Amino acid sequence: MLDVRLIGTGGMTPLPRRFLASAIVRYKGVSVLIDCGEGTQISLKMPGEPALPLRSRTGEASHCVNNLKMLGWGFKEISTILITHLHADHIAGLPGMLLNIGNSGRREPLLLYGPEELWRVVEGVRAIAPHLPYQLEWRELSSGDQVDLEGMDVSCLSVEHSLPCLAYCLHVPRSRRFNPERASELGIPVALWGRLQSGETVELDGVRISPEAVLGPERRGIKLCYATDTRPTSGLPDFVREADLLICEGMYGSPEDLPKAEGNGHMLFSEAAEIARAGEVRELWLTHYSPSLSDPEEWLPEATRIFPNTRAGYDRMTGSLSFREE
């Protein structure tokens, strides 16, 4: 199961009830933070609120955590931070966040990934927080790069904004189903089953047996994508294709704001919904709202008329994604 939480859903400037856009993803005790604007650490540790259930296209509720405290979100478990781009509303919270992670007791290295010129951010952080109790490792990513994060595969895509900006997809692969009947037919001892199931070739009586002999077809994993601060681009639908959840910016709700969206490198609700529909994703959460957008729910029909399974994200909104039944 993969847990996801919107830490903040605002763009440009934090508001009293809306911190800047950021999300955290948790899998097997490891947390990945996406963006870190001003106020991220405050919103992350605020008391939780009941989360609404995720809804599938058939209207059935999937797994949902109803008490955020039960999730055990913490600073120490954050092992990686993914930065979409270097605008202040996405990185200004880094020094305080990194210090808070250190104060939580983390001593293992922390990984920081982002677009070109990330080194400038690292230099700034080191000037403000020069004595972190853990090693800060960093790497600049380009479109198409992939990173393995302890059971999650992360890929990125360059999108269209005023600065180099990356969209991210996090994928949890699912192991192929082991066929014990076939293994028994081949006379493979039970002691070797685990090695085959993990993808290792074994040798039995001088004969090499590959995992292909006892494993079923490839199975679908879990895919979560995050795209913000971008105009719609031709590559986005394929990049997010068949994602279980797409978290996508909806800077503006009204169609009348299209000129502003085009001029500032952002999207309307309807444009985010078009990407979700074209990419055949299961669920769309909108985020990164303009400060002038006081009530995102008011404009939600602009998205749901195009992609019905759309929700207006809100700070500390939480859900869980599981492997689909086959």
C-alpha cells in the first residue's frame, strides 16, 4: 500500500488555511517529499483532520485513512525530497525542513533531486543550515531520467514553465505471481522457491532453472504522478498514462482566466482534467491554487464535466493506493 498526503495546496503565497503546494508519499516506512515551499514543515506536523475516501469511477470507496495521526507521518522517515522547480514557493521551506529532519534524529543520508541549477539551492541551504547531522546528497535530473528509491521507481518529464520544471511519476512494481504447482511438477525443492520468486536463477542437479519457468505474467504496480507549474504539454498524457492517482495543478478555475494561465505557465481546472482523461488515469486531485481562488469547490464542475473522477485537493488530504485486484 502506498499512502499519499497533500501537505499544502496553494500557489505563490501561503494563506491562513492553505499552505504552499507540497505532497508526501509513504511506502514501507520510507517517505518521499515532493516540493518544500514556505510553511511545509508547519502543515506537515499540524493535527490531522478526517480524510474523505478516494472514489473510483464506479463510485466505490477505496482504502482511506480516516485519522491522519494513525499514519505516523514524521520528519525522520523522509529519505528523499523531489523538487519540481526552483521558484521560491516550492523551495523556500527547505532550510527549516532539513533542520527539523535533523532534530528528529535522522542520521542516515538524505537525497535531494531536482532540475538543473539545483546546486544553487544546495549552496543556499548549506549557508543557512551548515551543520546538518546527516549527509545531504543531491543530483540534478533531466527529462527521462529514472531513480530507484528503495522499492519505488521515480521517473521525470520536463514540462513547460518559466523555469526548468519537472513532473514526477512514482511507480511501485508488483512481483509476478509464483506458481507452486509448476514448481512441484519440475521437482524444485521448496527451499529454492523464494530465490526463484525474487528473480534469481537456480541450479538443480546440474540444470539451471530460470524464474520464467515458475512465474506468471507481469502484473500491474501502483503509479502516482505529480505535475505542477506547467502548461499542458504533448508529453504529459503519455507520461501519466493509467496512473492510479494524478496530482495536478489547477491554478485557475474560471475559463476567463485562460490568458493568465497562458502568460504565467499554469493550467485551468479544465486543462488538468483534459490531461487526466487523455492519460486514462483513475483519479485526479487538483492542487496549487491561485491565492485569488478562495473556493476551489466552486469551480470543480469545470473539471468533472471532462473527467468525473476529479477532486479538489485541500491541505492534509490523505488517501491510500493499493495493488488492483486481477
